[in-house]
Amino acid sequence: MNLICCRGDPTVFEPYWRKAGERCSITFKGDQCLSYLTNPKALCWFMEPKLEEEIKKVHRIVGNAKVDDHHLVVGNGSSQLILAALYALCSPNHHTQPHPIDVVSAAPYYSTYQEEVDLLCSALFRWAGDAHQYDNKDEPYIELITSPNNPNGVIREPVVNRPGGRLIHDLAYYWPQYTAITSQLDHDIMLFTASKCTGHAGSRIGWALVRDEEVAKKMVKFIEVNSIGVSKESQLRTAKILSVASESCQEKGLNNFFLYGRHVMANKWKKLREIVKKHQRFIIPKYPLQYCQFSKDYVEASPAYAWMSCKFENMEDQDCEKILKDQNVIVRSGSRFGSDSKHARVSMLSREDDFNVFLQRLSAISKA
Ligand code: PMP
């Protein structure tokens, strides 16, 4: 049977939430949450105040992003916020811009950026590929910076660095379970998502911290027209989950959600590294030790994905996706991320059992 390792479905933290039990429960009565509106006077009129409070709290506790000088915009996952941000950064030029604004990201980039942009065939923006190759001088552009990066876990900075550039920082994985928290980030647009913070992808809640009020208003407009807001049940449930995660940070051991997350991720990476080292058939990146201000110790990153390549001697075609597919392991080819088919992305966010099957199959391929 095929083992699906191509999606970043974050079921890895399930045991933690199972153990937390009733503390995470939230119920709704039939007369609750009927209205579209939450707070008609607020900039983000569909955002639940409780969610705003809990998002700010978790950022302050973890120390990964500044929240005080930013507007908060909630979205249907950060997927919707990516488009909302692109719309907001392009729309002032709508009537004066002769052609759509270029959107770039350094390869290997998160494949969905290209998919989202290409799907719309928008008059406002267009996909212009790898930021390293971008040489369309004197044109305005938007650069998406994913840090830590999906697919390769690397901490990133902008690449193009030219006047006229607008930046969107996608910080979906800038949480202690994946990487060291080295500074409190303070960028103009920072995107986060419950999907990767606590693992509650099914709730479809993302948020943006946006410095400029006009940009934030346009993002809200996009969400208003696109989906008339965001599910209140989802927002309140996410607020509850975030409050439990924040509270847990008062504890030192594995009751602390982020330390638990780091522990399980580090364990998976350790097992993967052992197999890779033993068989010498695959290559995975190594990450430097960095001081984490959240846990106050030195840690090596344990990214959400393993960016693998193969080194099979006497094999002309080193297509990593194909080699794994032959053992019924379904991964996403590097070519989808603006890289090459020698590379492939394997999700490290799966349940323990599935991950162990993956390791067994990897060993079988390596021995073949
Ligand atoms: N950005 C990055 C870098 C991601 O990896 C993902 C999910 N894989 C998203 C955004 C979107 O997440 P969601 O829509 O679930 O919030």
C-alpha cells in the first residue's frame, strides 16, 4: 500500500492533544455564532477578540514575533492570507500598472505559492519564479520569504533586495518545535498558521501581522469579498487551543507543548539520520546549533520536512521521487519546488506509526 509522505499534514502532535483531553474542549449552543459580524468597528471586523488575545499572548510567550505595532488579520488558513497579501500589495497599482506585478521566491520554494498565483491568472500579479534568477530590473516585485523554509528547513533572508520590492514573510514554521527562536521578528507582513503552530490544520485558521494599516485593510477587504470572514467556531476553538499551549509554557518538561513538539520532531530526525548514515544512499541537510531564546539552550533545527537527494551509484536517473515511489512511498519531487528531480520533500509531520513504516521502506530501498 502507498504511504503518503507528500503532504505536510501535521498529525504528529496528536498524542499531546489527546492527553490534554477535556482542557481543550469547547462547546457551542444553537443560538451562538449566527451573525457574520463580530466587531463591525474593528479593522478586522470578523475576528474574535478572544483569538486576537490568544495569538498575541502566544507570540509574547514564545518571543518569535513582535505584535504591538502590527494589525492582526485572521484568514482561512495562511493559504488565503497569501492571496490576500498579494492582492493588498498590488491593488494600488491596479490602474497605472501596465502588466501584473512579478511574484518571486527563492528556490527551492513552497510549491503552493506558484500554484496559488498561476491558478488565478490575475491581472494584478503573476508568478516570476526563483528569486535568485530574477533580473527584471526597475520593475516592482513581491518576494515571498519562507523562514524556516519549506521544503528545506533553512532560515532565510530576502534575496532580490531592490527598491520597489515588497516582502511577505511566511513564518509558518518559526516555532520552537522546528527551529531555534533566535530573535523576535518585526517584518512588515508576517504570516502564521495554526496548522503548523499547534497542528490544528483542520480548523483552517491562519493570521497575519501587518504593520501598514492600509495594507491590513485591503487584506480584510479580500477576505470579506472572498469568504465573508472566517468561521467563528474555528476561531474560538483555535483560541482555546492556543490558550492551552500558552499555559503549558509555564512547565519545563514534556507537558510544555513546544518542548514536547521539539522532542518528537528531534526524535524523528535522529531516527532518519541513523538510517541515512547507515546506508549512505540518501543525503539530508545538516543544520547548525543555534541558541534558542525560548528554551534557553542550544538546539539543532528539526524541520517539518526532510529535503532528500539520492546517491545511488551506477544509476543514471537519480530521480528521488521515482526511487521512493518504487517502494510505495509517495513524496513530492524537487521539481515542484523550483529545484530538480534529484531532490524530493518528505513530510516529517506524520503520525509515529506511518513514520516508522517510512523508515522501514527507506531501509529496504537502501539495501536493494
Ligand atoms: N505557508 C507554508 C510555508 C506552508 O508550508 C503551508 C502549509 N503547508 C501554508 C503556508 C498554508 O497553511 P494553511 O493554509 O494550512 O494555514
